[in-house]
Amino acid sequence: MRDDGGCVFAYDPNIPTTHSSVLWRPEVFPGVLLLTEAPSAFATAPFSAAAIGPVFDERADADGREIVIRDSSGELHISLRHAEAERHPAIILPLDDMMELRLDVAASLVRRLCRKDVDLLPARLRLTPLQKARLIQLLHTFDILRDGGGRRDIAKEILNSEQARLPSVEWKDSAARRKATRLVQDATALVERGYLKLLRGD
């Protein structure tokens, strides 16, 4: 919350833009797996990120350390929330509305640790090539809007449509204008917290 020192953003704005990987808050992205220290009675093996896959990035702060592992199936974020989490690890599984997805992610981690060939992330958290292309299109659309452009500019630069050059009367009823209008609506919704649905696999 704004009034108690919390962060209202899904991604911490205090992280420099030069940071090489986006570190999402675990409460909004089930692809962040939380590790803490296991109860002393459990005989657990030490956690090794290298046993899961290539370590792409890592960062330490007051909340602990986060390791980003990346392969062709996506990025898995391991958030170590205790000083002994690596030596004596246990998985935290919040019982929220993303519990099933979190459980799938945890199961993938366990299978990787058992040297099984499985994807890092469940299918719901992975973007298809078509989804990636659409998201790039929407972000490009938003950039045009932010820079003062309009639907004609979007039709020209995003849709590569010759209809962008039509006179006003014809442009008003053109297919390109309707498509540009839809892009504007979807791009605005995406930037205004719509991206959270992607993080949740919706």
C-alpha cells in the first residue's frame, strides 16, 4: 500500500532499468518459487540452482536473494527468503487463487532436481510465438500513442496498411481504422494492469 511503505507495482520500480532480468513480485507471478529454511527434523539436500538449469541472473536485497534460471521453456525465479534456504531448503506454497499453478511450478523444480527432462514452467505460463508477436504489436502501439501518434500512424506503422492514406471520409469507415482502434483498446488495457493476467496464466 502507498501509505505503509509497500510497493504498488507488480515490478519493483527501484530496480534500475539496466538490470538484465525483470524480477516480478511473487504474489503476482506464480513463476516465482519461494524457498525458506526447512524444519530441523527434515533431512533435506542442499539446493543447487545449477542442478536445475543455466543461471541467467541473480540479485540480493533486504528480502533475500533471487535467482533466475532460463531455458527454452521460459524463466523460473527462485526466491530464497531465509539465510539457510540453500543449505536446508523447503518450498513455500501460499494457498491463494494461484495455488495450482504454484504447485505445478514446484513440481517442475522437484522433477528437475531428480534429473528429469521437464519444462521449467507449466504451459499456462509460457507464451506462444503468436502471443509474443501480438504483445510486441500492442507495446509498439502504446509507444506510438505515448509519443502523440494516432490511429492513422498505427495503421501505417503497425498494420502496414495503405488505407492510412485515405481521405477522412473513407478512412472513417475503413477496416484499417477499425483494426487500429482495437489495437489502441487492447494496448491501453495491457499497460493498465492487463499484463497481470499474463503473469497469472489467464
